[in-house]
Amino acid sequence: MYDNENTVKGSFDLNYISEYLLQAQWAEFNELKKAIHEIADRKNAPVTILDIGIGNARIPKHLSGIKDIWDKVEFYDGTDNTVACVDISNDVIGELGIEDKVTAFFMDAKDLNKWNKKYDMVITTWFTAGNFYPDDFPFETYKDDGKRLNLATNQKFTAIFRNAYDLLNPGGEIVIGACYKDNNATRLKQEESYRKMGMTVITDEKDPFTATKHEFWSHRFTKEKLFNYLDFISKDKFIFTALDTYE
């Protein structure tokens, strides 16, 4: 998705981002701080974190600005599958002088089964979990070919989080950050956000996701769909937290 300078700018430049998304960033961040605090207190030691899709290093940037919470982080590894994001993250990490705790790696989330470290937390933030689309999705022809994608299953999503689950230390947690709920109001917000970035939407109300000709994709979820995708985790292990009041 972030394969050129324009799409990176459109995704991370706050002038391009809707108010809904800006507020989602902070709502999500506050919940993440709580999770870090709870796990650190439970293990009585700083936590180790893997961030799938580190983007522009926004999360470690803001965590490191608060000593009380940053002291609860032992180290923070971030992966991304685009060089542009890894480069931005490394610039931020260097400017902040947090290389002692934070490292950005160029790696596709599909390859987490090759990762040889364990973590107390594996996180994805700011709608990243909704970006895991099938490798063969036909962005160029989808709007016109009349076919609809059945997302009763999503093999990529399931494989990524199954591998992430295997990277957890005992008592560890996966934190899937901000996600879009599957309803029409949400769909309209997604379309608004992409159009504000200058993109052409290729999906409509019949799809449980929103995609653009620029190969941006964002899935919408229900609890039942997440239970189905993550069926290797028992339902009593899930915690759902609403980040807003407008569904």
C-alpha cells in the first residue's frame, strides 16, 4: 500500500486524515497504554512488544514521550513490508534517540512464522488488521467484473495472527487496534477518508470492505467474523473495547 511517496504522504500527513481517524488514533493509544501498564504490573517487569506494521513509528514516538509508561517497555520491535515506512520509522527513532529500545525491520507479516523471538505483546494499530487482503485481489478489475469477494474466511488474516499468537510468552496478549465495525455508516466514513486522500473507491455497500484503485484496502469486522478468523483462540480469551460512541 505504501509503495510510493504520494501514498505515504496521504496516509501519514494529518492534513489528509479525517477527524474520525485522528480521534481514533488517540482513543486507541489510550487503550494501548492501559494494556501495557496491566501486563507490566502482572509480570512485575517491563514488557516486550512486537508491532506489526510500525508505519511511521507513531506509537513508540508517543510512548517514549511519557517516562512513566516508557519505563514499562523493555524493548519494542516493529515490522513493516514497505521500505518507505521502515525508512520513516528509522528517521523518527534516530531523531528521538530511542535506538536502545526500538528497532524497525523490513518484513512482511506473512513471514512471522520465521521470526525467532518471543514477546509479551504483539500489536497492530490504527486499522492495520483490516489491511490484510488476499494476495490475488483484482484491484484493477473488481469494480467492473461483477464478482463479489466472499470474506467468510480470510486465509492471510488467519495465518498472520496464528503465527503472531505463537510468538507470545506465557500470559502474553495480542492487541488488535482500531478496527472498523461492519455497518453502512462505517463504510461511508471509510469512503470519505480515501476520497480525501484523492483515491478512487472501487467497492460499494455490497462489500464488507472498502478498496481503492490505488490498492488501498480496509476490512470491516463483526465479532462473529473475528471469532471465525481466529478460531484457534477460545472465545473466552477475547476482549472487545469500543473506541467511540457512534458505532
